[in-house]
Amino acid sequence: MADVMRADGLVRRLGERDVVREVSLAVGEAASVALMGPSGCGKTTLLQMIGLLDRPSRGRVLLAGHDAWAHPETVRAEMRLAWIGFVFQQNNLLEPLTARENVALPAWRLGSSRREALLRADALLERFGVSGRRDARPAELSVGEAQRVAVARALVNRPRIVLADEPTGSLDEASASGVMDALGAACAEGAALLVVTHDAAVAARAARTVHMRDGRLAM
């Protein structure tokens, strides 16, 4: 199975301290990896480098074989939009937009017609059980509904990899299960998944769990 993402020797130095130290990690097509570790050990920083949001001090991120950080920002922005789906602990939905418009927005930006983007959004909202809330603004959604909308938004461009940072951290057990079901469905369709979590139940749903401590992956 080919690697969708491979991080080679990633280092992130902030001031006099290496927050991430020589981390190498690969995730293959349709594979799921849970990343666990104590707060402050570098998990989110690692995810941001893999997601092309924070430049490594040293090392490479290969996405489908492409050395992503070797490209100019305009190309990296296209790669983020087309290849990576992000799910955060806070849903980060845009308040002026409806749930449907929030999900459709990345597809519009990637060049789909408005009609096609909205149809894709409708299909995902139906699949995740929130189609009846498609015209609601984020403030009108429950926490669980908003997070399922956020997952739908992450998947609308059919990403090669989904990066999820504590996606169930603010959810009750039932809502958390629904979000993980949605992410599992994306894996079943071929997307890679890397999920940062403190929740052992969430980690147990991944095919592989790796642990991070003091900026390094534990062996």
C-alpha cells in the first residue's frame, strides 16, 4: 500500500526549544493512525506541519510522493485544499454561512460550480444525519451537529488524508461515536486518517496507535 503521507525527520524549533524532534511517520491509503500523548508534547504542532500550516525547521512532508514544503505557498495552498481535510476540536464553522454553505465552500474554492458544490454538501449532510439542519447557522446547531458538519466540510473535496485534532474532545459519547463513524467511513473509501486524541476509545477505532512524548514518537 502506497503512503499517502510520509513525514521524514520533522523538527520544529520555537525559540531555544525543539517542540517536535526528528519525527518520522507514514500513513497509507485507507489507513487510520491515532496519535496520543500528554498535553504539550508536540502533537498539534506535528499535525500543523503535516497539514502545511506550519513550516518545519527541518525535515520533509511527502504527500503522495510530493515534497510539499519544497513548493511555493500558492502550490501548497492548492495542495491543502485538494488533498487535505481538517477537523479541529472547535468546529471553526463560518458564522455568516449556513451549514450547507460551510460544507460547500471548499468545493467552490477548488473550482466546482456552485450547484455541484451544494449538491456535494447535501449528500454529505444527508449521510451524516444533519440534512434537516442544512439551513441553520452554526450558532443554531448543537455541538454534536456542528462537529458533524465540520467533518462533512473536511470531506467535501474527497481528500487523500484527513487530519483530525481532538475531533471528539468537546462531544458527549453519542456525538463522539457519530463523528468517528463519519471519519471511519472516509477511510473505508480510501482516505488516510491521522487523528490526535486523548481518548482511548477513539484511539481504539484506529488501525494503529502511536505515542508521542517530549516531541518524539515513543518507540
